[in-house]
Amino acid sequence: MGKTIRVKSLFFKATKIATSELFFPASMWLLSRVTIWIAMLLLAPLLPTPSGGVAATFSLSVFDGWDSNHYRIIANSGYEYVNGKGNIAFFPLFPLILRLLMNIGVPFEIAGILVNNLAFFGFVYILYFWVKQFQNQSIARWTVAIATWFPASMFAGVIYTEGLYLLLSTAALRSFDCNRYTQAALWGVFATATRPTGMALIPAFILSAWKQRKPPLAYVAAFVTATGIIIFSTYCLIQHNDPIAFINAQKGWRGSLGFTWKPWWKMLMQIIIGNYNYKQGYIKDILHPCIFLVIIACGGWLWRDRHKISAAQRDYGFGFLFLGLWLLAGDPLINTISVFGSLYLLWRYRQELTPLSLFYGFCGLGLLMVSGGTWSLSRLVYGIVPPMIAWGILLSRHPRWGYMTLGFCALLLFTFSLRFAQELWVG
């Protein structure tokens, strides 16, 4: 009898653990998606028409804005490329999937929303079990929380490629880390056919294979991963006589490719002296830089006397100062932290991340830094998975920071959703 009771106890304990593991990622996905849906479908239609935007309506059209229109055109009538400009800058897998669904009668809006949201759901689970396998459950939970509540995760709920790319790239990374090279190559091919940052997988696979002395099959998987972009390049050559049309067309959104310091300098000046003063070329409005200096001075004082106050007072103090700095600087601050904060954390936790995560993180961020601009940086950084893991490691060790971060992210996620529904610029 005693043995039977112990077996039942172990069974129920194992069931509870398994249920908890299955429930947590799903709950984070659902709660964050509900937040987006409430903002876009319920609140946005009640707000007045903003300057420079449109009136939101209670319809699926709120999920269809900005780049979504390009995917609609590609899915309906194919690519356009004239005089070095056109929507061929957008990679083919996502609109191809939408076209297949539209051929069986699924409307464009429903197809786009379903593909992106369901792919994001799958990504959340792959991310959770990958991080748990190579880190621990606490870090896995914090990483999933960051992945689902980060404000740019709004783009994984509308008709964009974020959810699909995160699913494919993370599946490729986890497969490679688990030495399943055939699967890694397959997922990698799809990833390089989805977004330009998929190209960062190739050097990351090669460097990881070299660092960890993996078998020749790992190198084969790395080179096979390039098939997605090779097929797209072949299409560009046949149809438009330009094998790198998808690169040349990027100039329609970014003035030049390669690293240029001017947009980064502008972003820094927008934080320090304000956008208005930057446009004027001199400090005409003294209020912004004065407030910035006060915040920095208070931060320095708080750091100097951090041992004289409690940990809670210190943490909440820095949180309050950061909130003030964000209210002052806005999106440029988020973009700057997204890039340079991620770079720092990748380096800080380089011994704890898998070599593949580290190499892919640096390659992906490096690719963004030479893209020729600073538009939508937080969204583009969000599409690179390893920084999420690095942030997860940090917040798992400083839970108070973590809860403040998640609260702030939830606020931004809500406001980003409102702005997108009204077709205001996000990022």
C-alpha cells in the first residue's frame, strides 16, 4: 500500500511539473496577445483620429498596416522591381505561405494574422525548452516572459514576419545546438528565405562548429542553410537580371548600406539634447538638456551611495530615473538600449551562453549595425533570439529588476499596439 501511495505521489508531482511547463509559455503568449487585441480592437477605435494617423476601426484592418501592405501586394500579384526600387526587398516565404492559404479561400488578413500568431506560439515553446536545456528553468521562464512582453512582440501579432522568423531561426539554432544537423539545415533554409537576418545563421553555424569541433556534417548544414537566399537570388537574376535585387531595393528605405555614424550620432543627440534642438543645430530649448543632466546627476548620486540604502530603495530609485529618462527621450532611448544593452549582455554572459547563441547574437547585431540606418532598431534586434536569453539571465538573477522591466514592457506593448492600429510610426 505504501509503495502504491509513493508511486501515485510521484505521478501527480510529475504531472504537476509537466502541466506547469506546458502552461507557463502558453499563458505568457495568451496574456500578451490579449493585451495587444484589447488595445487594437477595443480601445483604439474609441480614440480620436491622431495627427498623421488614421481612425482605427473595430475590424481586422487594424492588424494590416505599414509593411503589411507590401506582403499583400506580393501575395496577390508578385514582386515589383523598377530602377532599383520595389517590394523585392521583402523575402518570399511569408507572402508565399499567405498566397497558398488565399488559394484555398482564406482571406489575406486572417491568413496573415493566423500564420504570424501561431508561429509565434510555436517559437515560445521552442525557446522555453531550448533555454531550459542549456540554462535552467528560471532563466527559461524569464526569457519567455521577455520574448512575449517586449514591446516589439506586437509585430508578432500583426501581419509581419516576426513570428515566423523567430520560429524558424530558433528551431534552427536549437537543432544545431542539439547536434541535429539535418533539422538545423532544413529550418535554416526556411529562415534565410524569410528575413535578411537569416544570413547571420551561416557564419554562426560555421564559427560554432569550429569552436566546438563539431563533425563535418555541421559545416554541411551551415552551407545548406544558405539555400533559401540562394534560391531567392536566382529568382532575382532570372526575373530582374539582378541577383542582389533584394539588397539594392533596401536603399528605398535606407539611404546607403554599410555602417555610417550619422544616424547613431543623431539618436544619441536626441537623447541628450532633444530632437528639437538637434534639428535646430544648436540648443534653443534649454529644458531638455537640463532635465537630462539632472537625471544623470541623480543616477550618479544613487550609485555613489548605493551601499547606504537598501537594495529595494536603490532598485526602485534607478527604475524611477529610467522612467523619467524614457519620458524625456522616448523611442531613441529604447533603440539605443536594445542595441548596446544587448551587445553588453551578450559579452557579459559569454561564458554562460552556448557558442552558437553568442556567435549568432553578435553576427545578427553586426548585420544590423551595417544596414545603413537606425530605423526600427528595437524591432530588428527583437528578431535576434540570443539577446533575449542574455536579458533572461540578467533578470533571473535580479527579480526586482525583472518585474519592473516586465511592467514597463507591458506599458510599451500596449502603446505600440495603439500606435500601430492608428498607423502611427512604431519604433
